[in-house]
Amino acid sequence: MIANWIDGKACESDSGETFETIDPWAQVAHDTVALSGRTDVERAVDAARRAFDDGPWPRMGFAERGAILHRLADLIEANADELAAADSHDMGKPISAMLTKDVPRAAQNFRFFADHARMAASEV
């Protein structure tokens, strides 16, 4: 079962409802997922707002934020095979495209934003 991740913990949807995610190639269910509703989304947004307002992120400097985002990119690259397989299994996209395009691009996106803040000269 793939649960919601809200306020730092896995939880069922408020309704308790689920749905099956289907492997598009094999046409079989490969997992059960929490079916989120409005109250789940509101709880997640409230938790995210609290985490941002009260957490360390807004008080970090560019270098520290950048280091965290680069670390995330490193983890994406280190786990490329597993991420590509999971996404290919879920979407039906060829794993070769996931490994050569999608997963590397995800890591590149995090690296771009890790460096962008310190390079930006003004607000946009």
C-alpha cells in the first residue's frame, strides 16, 4: 500500500479509500494507493506551510540549501536504476528512456536550482 506522506509520516487517506495502480504494459495491478481527497490535500498544505515557516529551510543560506539540493541530485543518480524501473513500471515508458532522459533530467533540475539562487542577481 502506498500511503499519503503528510506531516512527516505515512497515513491513509481521511476517507480510507484506495485505488489500484495498473502496470500499463502488463495490464495488472501492481500496488494499492491511498485515494486522497480535499481534506487530505488541506492537511498536506497546512503541514507544508508549518514546515516551511517553522523549519530550518527559510533560515538557511544559499550554500546550505544548494548543498542539500545537490545531495538530492546525487541520490537520484545513485538510485537511477531503481527510480527508472519504478517509473517505467508505473507509466509504461521504456526503461531506456527513463535511464537516458528522465532520471538524469530530474537530477539536472535539482542541480540547476541548487546553483541558481546564488547566481540570481535580482528577484523575478
